[in-house]
Amino acid sequence: MTGIRMVCGLLAGAASLIATGVAAQEKPGFKDTPMLPGGQWHVHDSDRPAPVVVTPATNPGGAPSDAIVLFDGRSTDAWRAERTPWPVKDGALTVPARIGGESNLISKQSFGDVQLHLEFRSPNPPTKSSQDRGNSGIWFMQRYEVQILDGYQNPTYADGAVGAVYGWKPPLVNAARKPGDWQSYDIVFERPRFGPDGKLLRPAYVTAFLNGVLVQNHQPMLGTTIWRQVASYTPHPDAAPLQLQDHDSPVSFRNIWVRPLPEAAIDLGEGK
């Protein structure tokens, strides 16, 4: 009997340790540490919510599990063209030849703070020069432009180069590939914040990587992009469509996806 009691005791003890270990795994952390700024969480707080699990894509540049895919190489259902539809061929979406004026491509869904990935290709062989060579653009909220241009051995004004916040900030470097090569943009856009009276409280910001190279680092934007003038802000809703620009050049696009960002992703100076 003594041996049986000993075995039972060991089993009970092991079960208790396992249960304790499981509990520790469920909510590791501390409650006796100092409070972090904002007064909501302790350092290493055991009650602080864990990050949501997101599965990354198998291949670099692919859409993660929580992304909204805007173009997968086949369907243009997520978009509307202003005039002429954009043709799809060999998995790429291309700016159409001009028929009756420009035909920008506008997303049917609206976005505010967002992470964007897209890939683009400038026409090859190149024609023309400067701003007439491989020109397009990504317009966040149909207002704030990050420039697309054939930037390979193509002199132009600095704030109109590929990777520029058009009309404001040149890219930190020229990371352009040759025309005909696929190039990638990974951009985080933070929408502006306006007060109830329409006053600008916080400008829009953009962080952009072109072909994996940082070209804009949390750069504040001056306002709505406008040619040959200084941009300025006008109050607008918290969400608006994305727009790909028709600048009369057959630029192609593929693998376009976005991740709307939560308010927690944006540093509003509240220390949370």
C-alpha cells in the first residue's frame, strides 16, 4: 500500500506541476512591476493582450493571411476605371492607351491608415524622357501621391523621381531597376487627423521601401498633391479609395494587397 500511495502521490504532484506549467504558459508575465506610461499596463504585464497571429506568405512579397488582395493577376473586381478599363494580360494589369482622356484606376474599397504592397514595371524599350517616361503614381486617399516613374538613367526634377513624395520630398536614394524589370513598393501610409472644426491636428506620414530600399522614412506630407504648386490640406473623411494614376504611359502592375492598420499602429503621442 505504501508503494501505491507513493506512486499516487508522485502522479498527483506531477499533475499539479503540469497544471501549474500550463497556467504559467497561458498567462506568463508579472503584476508587481512598475506601470508603463499611460497607466494601463505594468512592465511585462501578464494581462496585456497578445498579438493576433498572422500567417506570412510563403514567398517574399506575397499577401499575409490578414491582407485584402486588390489584384491577384486575374480579377479587377476590386477596382473601377474612370473611363477605359485596364487590360489584364499574363498576370499583369496595365494602364490602357488613351481614349477620351485619362482613366485612373480607383479601388472600390476605402482605406485610411494602411500598409500597401504592389509591384510595377516600366515599359521596355523606354520612350521619351523625364516625367514622360514610365510615369504613374500611387494616390493614397486619392490625394497623397508617391511617385512611380522609370528612374533608370532618366534625369528629372528631384521631387518627381521614383520614390518621391511628389512635389515635396525626393527619395533618399534612387533604387530604380531597369525598364522592363519588375519593381516592388512596400509603403506604410498614415492618414492625416483633423479636429471637429476641420483644423489639421496631425499630417499624413509615409514610410516607403522601393525594391527593399528605404526611400521615405516616416516623412510628413504637406497635403493634397498638386502639380507645380505647394500642397495643402483640406478636411476629408477618415477613409477614401486608393488610386493608380494614368499618366499616358503603359506601366504595368501585379501583386497588389493592403493591410488596414489599427489605431494602435499609429503613434498619436499618447504613450499607449
